[in-house]
Amino acid sequence: MGIIKVENIKVYAFHGCLKEETKIGSDYRVDIKVKAGLQKSATTDELNDTVDYVFLNRIIKEEMDIPSKLLETVAKRILNRMFSEDKMVKKATVWVSKINPPIGGDVERVTIKMSNRRKK
């Protein structure tokens, strides 16, 4: 097993429970960690034998483009797509952070973390 991380993916999206959040939008940060068998790709040097991080970034951007009330919903969609579209992904964790959330205080960001593993 090996780990692939894609960190600090910056996106602008329209998530939130407040009407203003879905109209104005805000900045988000997404980080992912994927566990997969990387020994073959380390030997073959072929992209087909690994989890393509361009593919992972695309999934994140596409799912972040779909407005949701909760960050948990977005994270679950990201995980579901990773597992359904790449059989090499064995375990994954995603962090979705809302930068400067409108919660009535000086808060840098709120983050949810969600993980899943492939069922055998």
C-alpha cells in the first residue's frame, strides 16, 4: 500500500444553509488522502497502474460545483465518486474547509473530515 495526497485544492463554491451563502459563495479548501497499491506503478512507471491525481482533482472540482447545504454532503459525494470511478482506491479521507465562515466570530475556517474504505 501507498498513499497519495492532494493538498490545499482551492475552489470557490456556493455551499451553506444561509441563502446568502448560496448566492454570494465563498472560498473553500479541499485536501484528500488516498490509499492504494502503488508497488506496480513504482516498477512500471505507467499512469494506468496508479491513482491519477489529475482525476482526483477533477472529481473534487466537479463535486464542489454542486451546491449543498452541508459540507458533509459534499465530502460524501467526493468519496463515493472516487470509489465508484477508480477501483484502485482502497481507502480515502477528504477534508472540506470553508474559509472565513459566517458564524459570527473571527474564525479562519471550519473543516469536516470524512473517510471511507472499499468493501471487499
